[in-house]
Amino acid sequence: MKTTLNNREIEYAIRKSTRARNLRLTVNCDASVVVTVPRYFFGMYKIERFLQAKASWVLRKIDYFKKFGNRVRVGESRLGHGGRREYKKYREQARALIAQKITQLNQTGEFVFNRISIKNHKSRWGSCSKKKNLNFNYKIVFLPEHLAEYIVAHELCHLKELNHSRKFWNLVAEFVPDYKEQRRALKRVVF
Ligand SMILES: [Zn+2]
């Protein structure tokens, strides 16, 4: 779909959702625009009116994401655009950082794992597999240290609790008492 907002032509997609009650507008970090509508919704004019009402917000978001979309915004960092070269450049640095954090956090040796891999994920910081392999995003090197530490602690704890149960979070809290704060801060980091 196409429309013109403040003299600028933009494209958008319409997504039908069984759960949506009202119109909802999303601008993704690749600057694509999506209007979510209830399942049995017709009325293009309503969508158009809705978009016009939010025109300046939409345009601001689009411009913002076109500029910074793919990057990890940490402070003034302009790194973290996810290119292959950058990944190769920082991969070993990330590995060293993670190894150091694991040594600090795993002094008792209670966490047993197989392999650590450094990945170029688009939208996650780490993961832990059933086979006890740990994966981390190389962009961890661009984060403040306390956030990097939280990510490592989080994945280590998954070695014992492969879920996000209360038990899991209690375990995380033993290593990062203010984990809730770190978690919130991490959600604000844009990939
Ligand atoms: Zn998790």
C-alpha cells in the first residue's frame, strides 16, 4: 500500500490480526511500516485517516530508523551495524570478554557447558541450547560492562534452568541482584 504523509510518499503493509481490537501502527527498525487491523476490518479510509493523524510520528520514526536502524546504540556508539567485516573484527574480542566473565561468574565450576560460539545475530544477545552450547552476539563488546555481564550470567543460568521460570530468575539474581534493571536497560538498546 502507498500513501502520502506530509508530501512524502510512504509504503506500508496491512496485517490482519485476530487479537487486534483497534488499529495499531508499527514502524520496524528496518523502517517498514505496518498497520495492524482487526480480522474483519474493511475501511481503507479509516486506515488512511489513522495514518494521516499519526503522520509526523511515522515520518520521524522512519527517518530515525533509516539513520540508526541496524546499529547498536550504546551511548555515542555508531558501531554494531552487523556487517561481515565488523563481525570478524570483533568476534575474538567478544570471545575473550565472554570467557573472562564466565571465569568470574563460574568460580565454583557449577556451570558445565560444551561450546561457546560468537554469532552475528540480528536481534538476540545470547542463547543456550539443550546440548549445553552457549551462543553470544559479538555486539556484546559495544555494551557497557554490566550489561555484558548480565547477558553472560543469564545464559549460564540457562544451563541449569532452560526456561524463564521463577527458579531461573532467582538463580540469575544470585549473580546479578539488580537483573531487572539490567534487563530493562537491555531492552532499550536498539539492534
Ligand atoms: Zn533467557
